[in-house]
Amino acid sequence: MNQKIKVAVIGLGAMGLPIAANLARAGYPTQGWNRSESAREAASRVGISTPANLNEIDARIVFVTLPDLPQLIEVLGNGLQEALKPGDYLVVMSTVSPVEITKFAASMKEHGVIVVDAPLSGGEVGAAQATLSIMVGADKSSFEFLQPILATLGKTVVLLGDVGSGQLTKAANQIVVAINLAAIGEAITLARRAGLDASKVLEIFSGGLANSAVLQLRRPKIEAMDFPAGGKSKFLLKDLYFALDAAKSDGTDLPVTELVTQLYAKLIENGDGELDHSAIIREIERLSN
């Protein structure tokens, strides 16, 4: 691929900034936009061009790492739509509704803009180390065009099907993450209330069939019962709602997901939405008090 292809990243937060930095590091002329000046300044320090106005974006491929589709629609109306040209790619890396991304892609096609959904797994560490899993929904030719660039951001880049397929896969991924975290939370609550040392119990889990990437990444937080935000609980709840909506649209029953969604909803209701999603153990403990 021509290393001179221009790219841009919209949203320079915990995921967007390292993604933009890795693109620049790989030799792609990279622009980055964020509402806040402090984020743009941080991007400038790692070699990213940071226009103040969205209509100054000049890129063939625009990556989006905003929280959800409403925020993307807002920035389109604030100048990004004006900057996009027929044949440009809008790569939505945000986790959004599988149903709504399909409708959005159809609306953008009317303007000649190609929408690709490419949600991520791997968190901030994966973004910084360029080891993300990237779930792509696109036609084959778009995927072949984008794959070399996506490979600079992730270790696992897979085409799942047409637009919407990436988001559906991400919804399924989030089901596994949420249920895993809830299961760990229940198990450790049981162990602690019975007088066991949680660190020793987690050590046993780590050495056997109960081990998982979720456990390894979140074990320090669960041991310390300290949950500074990595993946925020409120965002995982949003993802679970997307999974349930997708399931409803094709008549699939997700009984365990429904129960875990209720737990996360209660966690957020009790003021813990800004905490890491492993904080679900707090809600499980509250149920026993």
C-alpha cells in the first residue's frame, strides 16, 4: 500500500490517541481531531496534525473512535461531512448498534462515502501496543484496501461479513466479557465471605480451566477492590443493550445476558458507571449485604 495515503482519527481519547500515534509511526500522514484542545495538544506532541475545524480534515480514510453513532452524526453536521469526498472511507471503530450501523452506512452511501464498521477488542493496552483485535464489516474489496493499514493497529484483523457484521461480533464479544466478569465477581464474593484469601483463590483460577484473558487483565483490580476506569461500566452496559437489541431483531433469546445486563444497570444506578467494568463485583457484594 502507498505509504503516502492520508488518514485521520476523529476522537483522541484513550483509544483514539494511541491509534493515531501508531498510524503516524507507521508512516501515514495523520490528522487527529478532538473537541478538547488538551487532547489535540497531546496528539501534536506525537507528530499528529491537529486541525481545529472538522472541515479541514483531508484524508482518504477517516477512523472514528467516538462513543456512539449520535456523536458521529453530530461531528458530521459540524463539518466532517463537508470534508468527506466520494470514495473516502469512514471506518467506525466505536462500538455501536449492529442494526443502526447498517442504516447509517446506507445513508452515507448516497454521498459516495464508504462506511466500514471495525470495532475493537483489547482495550487501552492493545491500542498502545498495536495488538488489538479488529472485527471488520465491509465488502471484500474495501477490506483488502484497508487491511494493511488495520494491520498496523491490531494483531488480529478479521473480515466477518458485510457492514454490521463487525458490530454484531463485538456485541457477542462483550457478552463473553460481561458474563466472565460477573462470574469472577460472584466466585470471589463467595470466597471472601467464607473467609478465603481472594489472592490465593485467583491464583488457583489463573492456573486452571477458570483462567481467561479477562481474569488476567482485571485480576489486580479485583484483588485490590480498586477500579479506576479502563473500560467503563457504563459503556459495557451500552454494549449489552446493543446485544439484546440485535437478539430481539432476529428472535434470539439471551437469558444469561439479560440477567447480567440487569446487574450492570443496577451498578450504574448506584453511581459506579465511571468505574472499570470489573467493578461489577461491587454490585454482587451489595446484594449480599
